[in-house]
Amino acid sequence: MATKSTARKKSTTSTGTKKSTKSGTRRKKSPSKQQVFHDEVTLIVTIVVSILLILGLFNLGGVVGKFFDNLSFGLMGYLAYVFPFLLFCQVAFSIANRGNVYVRNKVIGFGLLCTCFCAGFHLVCYSYLHSSFLSFYSLCSKNHNGGGIIGAAVGNLLKSMFGVIGAAVILIAMMLILFMFISDKLLFAELKKYHKKRQKIRAEQRKYYEEMHGDEFEEEVDIEPYNVSYAREGGEPNKRKAKTVNFLQGLKQDQKPKKKVELSQVQELSDPKAEVPLKKEPVVGYPDPAMASDDIGEPVYESEMKQKFEKEPEQDKPQEVEPVLDFEITRMEEPEEMPFDEQEDLQVEPMGFEEANEIYQEESAPVIEEEKPTHTKKETKQENTSAETLEIHPDLEEKKEYVFPPINLLAKPKGSAKGMSDRELKETAVKLQKTLESFGVRVTITNVSCGPTVTRYELQPEQGVKVSKITGLADDIKLNLAAADVRIEAPIPGKAAVGIEVPNKVNTMVSFRDLIEGKEFKEFNSDIAFAVGKDIGGQTVVTDIAKMPHLLIAGATGSGKSVCINTLIMSILYKANPNDVKLIMVDPKVVELSVYNGIPHLLIPVVTDPKKASAALNWAVMEMTERYKKFAALGVRDIKGYNSKIKEMGYSNDPNIQKMPQIVIIVDELADLMMVAPGEVEDAICRLAQMARAAGLHLIIATQRPSVNVITGLIKANVPSRIAFSVSSAIDSRTILDGSGAEKLLGKGDMLFFPSGYPKPVRIQGAFISDREVSEVVEFLSKENEGHVTVNQELEGKITSAVSSEGGGHGGSDRDEYFIDAGKFIIEKDKASIGMLQRVFKVGFNRAARIMDQLNDAGVVGPEEGTKPRKVLMSMEEFEQYVDEYV
């Protein structure tokens, strides 16, 4: 034991010695005050000596200056003119880098370089003279030339050994070596670098000349335009030889005999009035949500222009070769310009009324929900208040066949806009690639997708390049491309690439008529299909509302929400029979959805009163509960199984055993409902969103105020599908999508579509439908389907009485006399607490608490948050409007 303790003591002592040694070394590195004093004195003396040497050069230094002048010229000759500056620089440099061996070697090397210069000056001035060693001191001191005694010593030694020319060669070589040693510059490497730079400049000049005088070079290009008329007849379209990349389907393209044209004909593609011969193929909808973000648009073959010039061959260096653009350019099929741009009409054959009916009557069969979620067997509490329960029974009378609206009620698409040419797309791609390369990010452009409003450039970064480095350059890319805004999708789901979305110079419109005439919409197997629009690749996007199963639409004013809702409703009107799909529309803004009054799909007239809207939502909750009870009675799990069972049993006259229609509830402005009755509306929406999918009820909620007070956490958690239009900030975007991106949108239907099951939001240009088209379709349905339109007067009376009883219940003696004054005071102070009401209105705690609860029920303030003051939710104008309507 004693031995071990002794060893420990020794080790401890040695460790302490080592530590003290290290600390002592650190202390030695920091100069003491005495050392600093010596250094400063040395610098001052050096400055004085340098000044005296300079004065001696001009005979201004007296006897001492004359002495220093003779001494310097006698020692180093011509070098004496710059020696004062060299002396000060050498001393200062040595003091600043004291103890650095590398710097010390540099100083020694610089001294040897000065010696070589002195020897060179001696060979130039006195190589012919054979004299004694000390005589050169007098000559140089008197004549102020030569290399002094130092140059004479080295120069005469080299001259005696190698002769004058040989000595000169050796001195030049030594100067070059010493210069490279001091400056860390390699002579031949610098020459090589300069040569490469000149090569690159010549290559750019040659490329510019070829672009400016391309018609002087006749090159043959393999290209064959697409035969549109032949493809419409059902034949195999012509193919042309080109390199394409299809990321989703390995399509094998057959090659036909080549057709040779001159390069001047191909250059006409850059003319905005010339028609680009592009390959057109029918597009297909997303068969699977995982493929939503992939580019499944029709492949477009670019022209292969191989220009061969035998000028100044360059070395095969990958880093110096100009970027080779070998990618596919994908365009949307037959784009149309925005309504505000005037273009020529596109020749589209109108579809007759009878033809339209034949097409849509074949698709009028009910579509049943395919998913089978588990049924929650939980009894729900039913309130007896007439404001919360509304009885609505389906009409059991036999109606005549529903007449679908014809296609020719919709406006024909405008003339096709050419958009950006292939040449412009390639130039932008090259500029984008060079911009990233200037920041040290080397990428390869693999594909370009030209959509209706934006073009996506797909970049594949080199190995070792971080994705965050590309996303951090968004503002620099926007500056160099002179774009309004740039959105970066990094990475693109399902691809090893980064997508940079740049707005097009010419926006094109997506016509609603094009979507419903398309094969994707006609063959979509759902009565509640929704033609959303076209994605970046020009692919038509059609989705099933039943699989969402609930949708939240949000965005700033004027971004396209109302047009999107109109597109959704019109998709249902053109697809579904009113016996299979019913609609409940809530429109607190009164003017948005009231135009649809009179269509056979409406279960009740469009609800415009917020109190009636709350009652309608509560009826939907009761309807959901009743449907689940019927499911349990028949032993089925969802609406699909129920309707199949009823069909097997045969329809009965019993109102409780009838085929169930799917119900779509559309709320145009959630913010107004949350302001009037936040608790009831939020509870009803959450209950419907949690359980209504299997019962065939689906919610479509729209709002122009995407704040957490409107889109609460419970609503977001239970409404999985989202559509985000342009918003003002990334905070609003995160409220809608749980991520940024919507603040980069362009407006006018530009959206981020994020349905349930998609890995990331998909950018889509929504379809456009005008108010005139909506009015004509509604007018047609009202006239041709009068038997399907039913107005339940009894139901209207119940809603009116329910709202009036509810309004009376909240008024009169139940509301405190300080309610209005307290509301105005709280809104002015923008702070709400019970103690503040006690102090201002001189009331007790219980009365102040009741006033605060009444303000909370009215939506003026938010709920309690512990010890924090309540949030104020209303503005003064909104509160005054509330007082006028309900107090």
C-alpha cells in the first residue's frame, strides 16, 4: 500500500511539474513590459536612421547625413536609394513576428535577394574594371552607382568562375528562386493559370460570336414536328430523335427516319410569334399521392444542335468546360393566357347539349367511399335547444331524371400563348447555373418544367454540396435572374434534385372548361371529384374530396379563394347527381355563394346568417350521429356498405331506410363564424372532422384570415388537407401548412395543394371560371331541374325561430348594463382582466367576472390563460357592428 501511495505522489508531482511547465511556456509567449519598451525604442531608432539616410541622399543631413550617404552607397550602390524604406520594413516585420521561424527565413531570403541585386548592379557598371576590392567602395561612394562593396564581392566571385554572362544568368536564376520563396508564388503555375483564363475568355467570345452570327453556320439538326391532326385521328404520332429523360415511366420512343433542316429554321423557335413544334401526349392524374410531386407531364423533345468548330482546341478540363445543357423541357398542353391579356380565340368545337348529357349521365352512378375506418361506439349528448338541432328529411317523391349542364355554357379558352421559347429557357438555365457557380455551388441542370405561371429548374448538386447552401442563396438568385420572387423546393420528393421555381414572364390561364373536358375528369371514379388545376409540368390535377376527407382553404384577399370554391362547386355540379350528393353552403359574406340558390344539389338554401350557420353545423353533427346509428342497425361500417346493403334490400318508402347521399358542407368565411359563436362552431367542426368521413359528410372551410384565432389547433389537427394561396408572411404560411412557402406565391390562383397523404405541398395553378359562367350554369340547372329543387318552408321557419330565441336568450336582463362600456374600454386599452374592470367601473369581483364571461361569449375577448390578461379579438368597428345587430 505504501508503494502505491508513493507512486501516486510521484505521478501527481510529475503532473504538477508538467502543468507548471506548460503554464510557464504560455507566460513566455506573452511579451513583458520591458520587451515591449525595447521594441518601441528599436522602432524609433530605426525611423530616425531611415530619415537621416533619406536626408543624406539629398545633402540635407549635414556631416552625419553625408557620412551615412557615403556609407550606404559604398556598401550597396544603387540599392541605397531604397535602403531606408527596406530597413524600416525589415525591422518592423521582424519585431511583429518575433520567434516565428518561417518569418525569419523570409527575412533572410529578402536579404539574399538584395545582395543579388547589388551584384547585378556591379556587373552592369563595373564588369570591365579590374581593381582592388576596397577601390570599389570609393567609386560607388563617389559616383552614387554600382553595387557597392557587397555587389563587388559577389559579382567578382561569380565573374571569375563563370564569366560575365554566366554570372548574369546565375544571378537572374537566384533572383527568381528567392522571389518565389518570399512571395509563395510558383512561376510556371501562375503562367498556366493565366493561360487557362485566356482560354476561357476566348471560348466565351467564340460562343457569343456563334450566337450572334448563328445563321452563318449551316448545321443539320434531327427534328420532326408533331403531327396534331394525325394524332387526333387515333394514329401513332410522329417521333423525332432527341435525348429525353422520363423520371417516372420508362417510355420507349420509336425512331422514324430523320428529317434534315437548316439551323436557321431551328432558330425561329426563339421568335415569340413562331410556333414551337412540341411533343404532345395526354396527361394523367395522380394515381397515387406519393407521385404527386413528381413531374409526370408530357415529355417534350428539345432540338439537338451540335455545332462543330475547329477553332483553338481546348484542354479537357471539367472545371473549365462551358455548361452542357442536356435536359428535358416539359410544357403544359395548350396553355391559355390570363383573362386580362387579349389573345386570339382558340378553335375548339363546341359540345352540344344532348352530347353533354349523354357523357355525364353515364357517370351519374353513385361513388362509394372505399376506405373503412373503425366506428366509434360512443353515445353523443344531444341538446334540446332548437338552435342546435334542425330536422331535415330527404324528399321521398320520385323525381325526373337529372339534366346535367352542357359544356357550351362555359366560355371557350382564349388563344394559346406561346410563353417562353426554348432558347429563353436555356439562357435562363445557363444564367442560373453560373450564378450558383459564382458562389461556389456547382450544379447540373437535369430538367426544366414550364408551367402556366412558373418554370421549375431541376438542379442536381455535386457530391458534397449542402442543400442548405442552395436554399440560402434564394435572394441572390432572385437578384441575378431579375425575378419577382423565387421559391426553392429542396429536395424534390422522389428525386435527387433541387427545384428552383421562377415566375414566367407571360402567365397563362388554366381554363375550367379544359379541365372538365379532359380525360382525367371524365374518367375519375367519384361523384365529388374536384378539378383543382394544373401543376408545374402542365399535368391536370383531379382529386377526390371523399379521400381528403376535409379541406381547409386559406389565403389573403384577392389570392383566388372564391374562384377555387366556385371551381369545386362547379366540378360537383358537372359530375354528380343531386340524389347522390347534397350541398350545404354557409356564406356570411352574403354575396359569394348566394348565386347558387336554386340548384337541385342544395339541401337547404345558402345560409348567410352566422347564427343560422351554427345551427346548420349542429344539424350536420346530429345527422352524422343518426347515420352511425343506422350503420350499427344494419351491421355496416360506412356509407359504402350501407348503400350497398340498401341496394340489395331494395329501396323502401320508409324515410329511415333510404339511400344516403354524400353531403359536402362549404363554409366560405370561417373567421366571421368564429367571431360570433367561436365555441359552438369550433366544437361542431371538430366533431364533424373527427367522425364524419365514414358517414359521407365532408367539410370545406375557407378563410381569408389565417391566424391562430381562426384556424385553431383543434381545427388544424382534424382537417388534414390544405390549400394555401398567397399570404403576406411566412407566419401565416406556417399557420396553414405547418411550413413556409405560401408567402412566395404569385396570387391569381397560384396555390400550394397539400392533401392528406402527400409528402410535401404541390404547386398548382388553379382553374379560372368567371361569374358569368357560374350564373349561366345555375340558371340552366334551375330551369331544367325544377323537380329536383325543393324548398322546405317548415325548415326555414325552424331556423328563424331558433335564431330569434337564441338572440332573445342573450339579451335583456342577462347582459350586464356595463357590457357595452366594458367592451369599448377593453378594446381601447387592448388588454382585458377582471381586476381592471373592478377598478374602472367600481364593481365587485363576481360582477366583473360575469361581464368578462359575457364578453368572451360574444367573441370580444379570448378564453382565460392563467394569470395572463385575456387576448382582445375584436376591433372597435367589429364590436360596434355586433352591438347594432345583437344588443
